[in-house]
Amino acid sequence: MKGLVVVTYCTFALLLAIIGYSAFNLFYDYNPITMSNVTLDKTEYRPGETVKVTMDVVKRTDHSCRVTRQLVDGIIYSLPTYKSNMPAGVYQTTDTTANIPLGLPPGTYHLAISLEYDYPPFRMITYQFQTPSFRVVP
């Protein structure tokens, strides 16, 4: 009988620990990264050129993230998604992964960037920012 009580208490304690850990992961305010002073190397691009985005970064984790980029001009043009492994720390970086597609119509665009961090077991934290506007000319 005494063994059954111990097993019951251990099961109850384990259940409480699992619920507590799950609640922490669901509600904790993760803040993995902050971007500021986002600038471009120029204001006009031609199709095929690379957009150089310079930004100040404060990264608080070593987790990698999925980077989704879109060119926005009323219509959204998606660029390929890639995985980023930027190190934790405070620094300035230049991203040269966005190329203007060859078939992109002329117009005024901005680059909308989304960083998605997976935190096990239940969370996906998304950080979004955008660049200043630029023109695409033929």
C-alpha cells in the first residue's frame, strides 16, 4: 500500500512538472532578436542586382531561424526562404541574399523580412521588419 502512495505522488509530481514546463514555453516572452537602423546601399536597382541591407543586430540566442523575404509593391513577390545561423551578440551586419528577380516589373518596393525561430516544444516566434522603399527600374 505504501508503494502505491509513492507511485501516485511521483506520477502527480511528474504531471505537474510537465504542465509547468509546457505553460512556461507557451507564455514566456521570448525576444530572440532586435533589428534597428535598417538601410539599403542605394535607392534604385535593376533586375538581377543584389540588394544590400545593412542593419544593427542585437541577438540574444544561438538558435537558428528561417528567413522569409518578400518584395512588396501592392502585390507580393516572394523570394526563396533560407536558414540563418547568425551568432548571438551585438553587431552590425550586411545581408546580400536578396536579388531582384529578372521578371520583376518596374515600381517602388520595400523588402519585408520575417525571421521565424522554433522554440520547443510548442512555440514559433516570428520577428518581422521591412527595409526603406526603393525603386526597380528597367
